[in-house]
Amino acid sequence: MFPSRIRSMAPEDLPEVIRFWQEMEGIGLSESDSVPALTSYLQRNPELSFVARNDQQQIVGAVLCGHDGRRGYLHHLAVEKNYRKMGIGRALVEKCLSSLQALNILKCNLFLFSDNSRGEAFWREMGWRERGDLRLIQKVLLE
């Protein structure tokens, strides 16, 4: 039912998508998630990020997807609470992964807050596994 209402995310979607993400638990936004920064991300990664809309054209799901030429990355997958367990999250992820595969990207990574047990359960159900041999370290370049 919903896959036909899923389409590529466009720059004009971003203000609404950002508001949507701000309301979702488990999603952490930063200065990297501004309209200009995300517009640039979409331009560098065309046709890889997606939104799902209901009959009233409200966003009920969204995911940001991109790649660096070697690995794909998913960010900010969220589905509105009243629309969960309908296959929307799975459909969004599958669209991202098939788009990455079409670009010959062999693996995809994502970042998950360590206290996001609901998100972890979703990803494990989808067949994703934690890499225990890696840790994320970061350096802030601009403040």
C-alpha cells in the first residue's frame, strides 16, 4: 500500500522533513541537518533519500541515504508513530538499499544511539548486525 506513496526526497521537502525528524524520538539532529546542508547532501546523492506520505500528503516516514563511493550510509530513518508496523520503514530501507546496489555499493552502514532499543530491534529484524570491532570517533571542524 505505501510503497507507491514513497518517492525520492527533494530539496523542497526539507523544511517539512526536518520538522518531522525533530518530533521523532531516537533521531538526533545537529547543525549538519540544516536545509542548506541537507540540500547539498541530496545534490551529492541524488535519488537515494526517500519520503513516505499519507493520503493527506503529510510526511509519515523519511530516510536520508548517501554514499562515499565505497560504503552507503543511512541516517534518520523515522516513521510516524501511528503508521508503524505497516511496512513503511522496511519499504524506505529497501528503496535505499536497492538504489545503493544499483550504484555498485557493496555495504551500507548506519549510526544508532546506544540507548535506542526500539531502533536496534528494528534493524536486527531487518538483518543488520553490530560491528563490535569498530568504534566511532569524531573531530569537530567548525564550531
